[in-house]
Amino acid sequence: MFMLLGDQIIPNLIPFLQLNIDGVVLVTTRDLPLKYATENLYNYLLQSGLSENKIWYCKGTKTDLATTVSACNNLIEQLKTEIPTELEFIFNMSSGTKIMALAFYRLTEETGGRLIYLDSDRDLILELLPEVKEHNLGVQLKVADYLAAHGYTIIRDVKSSDSSTYINKRKAAKILAQALPTTVSTLAKSIQYKGQLSTLNVESVPQALELAKCLEGILWHLHISSENKITIEFLHEADFFPGGKWLEYYALDCAQEVNDKIGYLLTDVKAGLELSSRNGLSNEIDLAFTWGHHFALCSCKVGHKAESEWLYDLNDRARSLGSFCRKILLVNFDTHGATQFRERAKRDNIILLDGRDLLKLTEKLQYIVKPH
């Protein structure tokens, strides 16, 4: 397969995986060393089992059609000499410039090969030459696959488990999601954290004490002295609560429920991801899920006021994950009055889900991924 290289990896990766390609020519207008996206694609091809001697490079130009066609033809003649078996040439014009795409059109006519294009909106591979055909996509990318194609490796994540710890965290997350955000915030602020044994002061807010009692035996043990002083014995790490990890667990639980409600729609769901990259940078992701070849990055924030930094942070984390990355921001409070915040999210193509959506989060996620 001849691939036109651009800044996006998925348009070349999906046809490669779908068509079981056994050799790849990377056609680029750039000089080596490889640019970031191209290097990630190259490394992923190697990881997928393609040997290094089955990957070739061809240098074209952005503006000169004849030069690109000539360079590719020279390589084609070389491949015919080196490989004794009959070759079928597939030209993928899903990326690159218009001039490069025209070059592939001409090369397809000259070689009698196949010209293809990824129609990601309709989940199709379109075959344009020698005759028009539509092929349904069967590629199901896991979260680790999508991240690996963009240069990331998963170091750690929240593992789904039948253990009592995992089950109790899920129960606690549902209780917290159903409570009023102001009550959750008050309870969090009322905890004077001192390690596993901490104190709780919620005398002025009865609702917070009631919420604390609802979490008894699930998240902590409450010890009430004769003087009505309350001590909390944590059963889990404190970043779960009063930190914001509980919202990640709740979102993970709702994402997994999507498949239970409408069949196997999501390919993969991961939460609490810690990542490393080939360039030495680390990254963290609260929740990620895939459906087909699509990828969603979800940031979970707990608080009582919209912070513009959350939008900047989500944009920054998504920047290296390509244009096929859907961005979701989930917060546990009502953002109805935060007009500028909501407008900025819309401008940045961020799907904003807030406290009003928590109790129907499964349906909201279902709407995001289900074709409509």
C-alpha cells in the first residue's frame, strides 16, 4: 500500500489494518528525520508485526505532480525487481495534499492498481478505482491501540474488578453523583484530612452528615464520640474522596453500562490512565473509550465553579491525539450560568456534560457514540 503522509495517523492506519497489507510505502513531502506523526505511524507499523524491510519511503513534492509520480514509479520498478511475486498496488489518498492525491490517481491508472479513501463519517473505505465500491469498516481499535499509534504507552489504569474495594468505590461514586453538588462540596471541605484517620466537622450542614452516613462501610467508618466529635477512618485513598477520583469511577461505570443497555457498542473503556510517550513526556487521562476507530478523551472535574483552565488543559491533552479524538468535559455541578465557559467549550468542540447530566450520564454517552 502507498500511503500519503499528513499530520493525521488514523486515515492511513485504518485501511492498513482493514486490508491486511503486507508492505507499505510512506510517501512524504518532508525530509528525514521523520516528523512526529509520521514517526508514530512508522513505529506502530513495526509494533503491528510489519518488518522493517517491508516499509519503504518515497519523497514527493507538495506542488509538482510530475515529480511525485516519477518518484513513485521509480520505486515501483525497484519493488518489481526485488520482489519476484506478482504485486498488487493500493494507493490510499486519505491524507496528504491535493497535488499528492492527484498523483495517486494517475499512478493507479498507470499501474492498474486500486485507489482507496477512508470515509470516516460513514465508517466506510471507498474504492474509487478501478471501479467504485464501498467496504464497511471492521476495525475495532482498543484504547491502547489508538494511544500507541499516537506515541503513548499505558503505564497504569483503573482495573475493573470484582473485588470489594472496586465494588465499594463504584457504590460510593453513585451515591456522590446522586447527591447535591453543594452537599458534596461541603462534605469534602469539612474533612480535616490527617491520613487514614481524619476528623469531620459538619455540625452546621445536616445534609453533609447524612451523606457521610450513607457512605459508612463503603468509603469509610465513622466514629462518633460522646462529645459528638466525628472521626473518619478511610477505607480507600483520600484522592478518591475528598479528591475527585470518584467522578472518574462514576463515568467509567456509566460508560460500561452503555454496552449493557444497547449491546456491544463501545470497543474499549479505560479510566485513570497514566501514560508515557516516546519523547519522554508523561500524560494523564481520566477516562478514554473507543468505538470502531473513534476515540473519546473525557476529563472529569469536581468543584462548584467553572474554571477556564479545565478547557485549556483538555485541549492541550487532546492536541497530540489527532483530529479523530472527541473531547468531553464532565463536571459535577450545574454550569447553566457560566455563559462564557459554555461558549468557549462549544468553540473548542468540547462536549460539556455537567451536574444536570450526571443521573442520565449513560444515556448521554450512548448518544455520543451511537450513529444518528
